[in-house]
Amino acid sequence: MDLTHGDVLDGGKELLSNVPMYISAGDGYAQWGGCLHLKRQNGDLLRSGEYRIRLRDGRLGNIVVRKVISTNGAHHLEVLFEGRGELAQRRAG
């Protein structure tokens, strides 16, 4: 898994900004997933469902939250997700 940072979007609205993310992917990012590391108060914004992520390097992707795990004495959360479709570069506009 590679550590990066990025934003979590819901319907174009930014829910979380510059959060640590671990991304794991096979060749060409055809199958990918990972986890977000959040402080508890930020994790309460995410529930099971679909979101969009925007990575620091400009890649965009859709994710489905699969599981939320309390860590570090319940002060932090790990949000496990599965990628949907491509993790693609942002298109020039």
C-alpha cells in the first residue's frame, strides 16, 4: 500500500480535506482499494456508501466504504474502501 493524501467528496461537495490514505492497486489500477486514517470526529461524516476521492497528485476515483474500524483507543478510525472503476488522472479542462 502506498501512502498519499487527498480529499473525500460527496456529490461534488468536499467532506474531508487532505486526509491520509493508503492505496493498494494491481497493474494499471484495474482493481484497487485502500483505507483512510481519520480522527474520530472526521470519521463520523462517512457512512457505508459511495464517495469520490481526489488524490494529491490529481487522480480521481470512486470508492465504496466497506468497513469502519475504531483504533487507538477509539480516538481514530480506519475506513476501508474498495475502488469502483478507474483511478484516473484529472482531465485538463
